[in-house]
Amino acid sequence: MVKIYKLHKISGISAGIILLILSVSGFFLDHDKWSFLYTTTFSSVPSQIKSSEKRLFNAYYKDKENAQHILVGGYRGLFESFNGGKKFSNISNLQILSIIPDKSILYLATSDGIYSYNFKHLKRVALQGEYITALSVSKKQLVAVLDKEKLVTIDKNNLQISNETIVKITKEALKEDIKLSRLVRDLHYGRGLFDGGISLLINDYGALVLAFLSLSGYMIWFLIKRKKYPQISRKLIKTHANIFAIIAIIPLFILSVTGIFLDHSSGLAKFMNSVKIPHSTLPPIYNSLRSDIWSVDFDGKTYRIGNRYGIYKSTNLKNWRLENRGLAYKMIRRDGILYVSGMGAPNRIYKDNKFYLLPDTPHMFRDILVKDKEVRYFSSMQKGFYLPQFHDITLYTLLLTLHDGTFFSSWWGWINDFAAIALILLGITGTMRWSIKKRKNLNKVHK
């Protein structure tokens, strides 16, 4: 019992601060739609993390008639330049998920519905208050994805909703194996166990319990060390070791192990991509994927959605079948050609009724520019694209760099690994101590 106590104490003291940082930052990062994460900014930060702010850009538009006219959209808003990107002005603070040109106007998927922009006025056209995660524009329809779950079609002429549907793909059409790399990410980001947001709630529960345990653990250690306030110490010990903490061990173990894998995702990429997880062993969410629409496309006849398995198509929004494998992060249609940005999957293109791989293109590109048959792929970290320059960073970027360790150093991932291993030890020793105390209490009752 004494050895278990010492191991628990050493693990907690040495890793508690790091675990507190990881739990708090992880909790907020799981809720990346919250607007205050992008409106709260900090100017006094390490210089090496300012470039991380580029990750927040999602869409890029360059006027074909005027190369000096550029629009860039992202989580910090919509920005416009008339001098080739030397200076940008902020048009809106809405989160911009995509910009789609359609003749003389642009349609925007935002955190507050669908907007149109005629280069003079920004106007909401539909779905006020809805978070539009993906958007497709055809000749007669707008097709929007609400919060990765609901598909809404809108008549372009009268801007009235013509159809709303929750996409339901049959279990037979979802019987796909996945790579270990996909499962690791899904579990860590709160989308790998159950549908309907339950996985995210489980992650939240684990993060909040870990934050409490980190703080209360340090308080107990400090009070015992100072030999003060014994009554407070005893109360804290009782609240520190409880059934809620024991239950949280399961999600915390998952987060610890997957976190170690993600800290070394580059080095382990070959291994994780080579291991296939059979569908029969996957968690329940992989039999429904109800809230997993990453991208959407409508060519006037066929609807397509992209989820973690690949691209599914339908002509009636009811019957869906798998058309192409590999997570479709974004689907962008330009001049009748469909460009597919892959996430953990190859980029590809759909033309002449066939899919083809897109070699030598940036992974997870966010947008494309087409001019005179030349295609440029916009990625926020890609060179050659003029972007707004900020002298501060958002709360989101601060939390992200704290979580992955780049706030401190490029090698901080190893410190996070140490904290993850310490957390596993804390879970084991904590459970053992709790179990021993429970048995002792039961024996006292029986006596």
C-alpha cells in the first residue's frame, strides 16, 4: 500500500501541471465552434507559434478579372484586399467555412447561416443561426450541411427550403474496415465511440475530471506537506478519490494512449496506415455515422456527401451507396470538375464519370483557384498565397499550441508522452488504492 501511494504521489506531482494544461486545452479544443475562441486574442506570445494562426483560414478567392482582388475566409472572419494581398480589410467576424463563386456573386458557408457577397454588400440569404459545415452551389439549388448532420436543400430563386433530411446510410453500406490511424484520431477527437455527440461528452467528462483531480491532488499534497488544515485535507482526499474519478479512467486511458500515437504520428504513419481494423470490431458509431458529413456536392442530378469512409452518392437523398473510398474532407466543384481533398486519404478528382488520384497536391487542401486551366491548391501552410497578417493570436491557437506542445518547444511532445504514461500509472494506482480502502471500509461494517 505504501509503495502504491508513493508511486501515485510521484506520478501526480511530476505530471500534474502538464495534465492540467492538457485537460483544459483539450476540453476547449473539442468545442472549436465556440466563437469566443477566435474573438479572444493575445499579443504577448512566443514568436514561434504565430505562424500557427494560418491554420485558421478555410477559403480563398481570387478575382479572375482582377488579380489584385482577393478574399480570404476563416475562423477569424472574412478579409478582402484590392492590392494583391498587401493590405486586407476585415469585412465580417463570422466564421467562414467556405467561399463558393457563382457567376457575379459569392456564397459563403458561415457560423450563422448562408451569406452572399456581391463585392459590395454581405447579406444573409438562408438558415440564420445555423452552423454551416459544408455547402454546394448548383444551377438551381444550394445544398447545405448543418453541423455535419442535417442536409438542407434551398431553391436559389426564392431562397426557400425545399428539403431537410437527416442522412441515414444503411448498415450494409457502412460495412467498411478502417485504418488504425483513422481510429486513433477519431477516438482522441471525441468522435470514435457513439453517435449523437455522446463521444464528445465522454471526452468532456474525462477532461473535466482530470482537471479537478490535478488541482485537488496538488492541494492535498501542499496541505499535507505544510501540516495545516487536516480537516480540509481529509475532505479533499474523500472528494479526490471517488467513483466519478474511477469511471473517468476509461476515457482518460483512451486519450492517453491515442495522444502518444498522435504525438508521433509522422514516425508511426507507416505502421498506423498498414494496420486495418475490421468493421466487426469497431465501436457503434461506425454503424451509423449520423453526424459525420464533412463535405457535400450536388451537380444538378446527383448528391454526394463525404464522411470518414468515403464519398456516398444518392439521387433522392434517401438511398445512399459508397462511390469512392477515403475520407473526403472537402469537395469543391469548379467548371464541372469535382476536386476532393482527402484527410488521411489521397486527394482525387472526379471527371468524365471517374475518380482519379491527384498526385503532388497538398494534403487536406482547403480551396482551389482555377484560371486558364491552371489549378492552384490552397492550403493554409502553402507558400504563394497572400494572407492577412496578424500581430496577435487567438485563444484557439494558444490552446492548440499548449496542447500539442509547440508553445514550449518542438520536442515538447516527449513531455506530453511522459504525462500520458504518468496518467496511466495514476489511473492504475488510484484504482488500487480506492479498491483497498473500499474493502477495508466494508470489513469494518461487517465487524
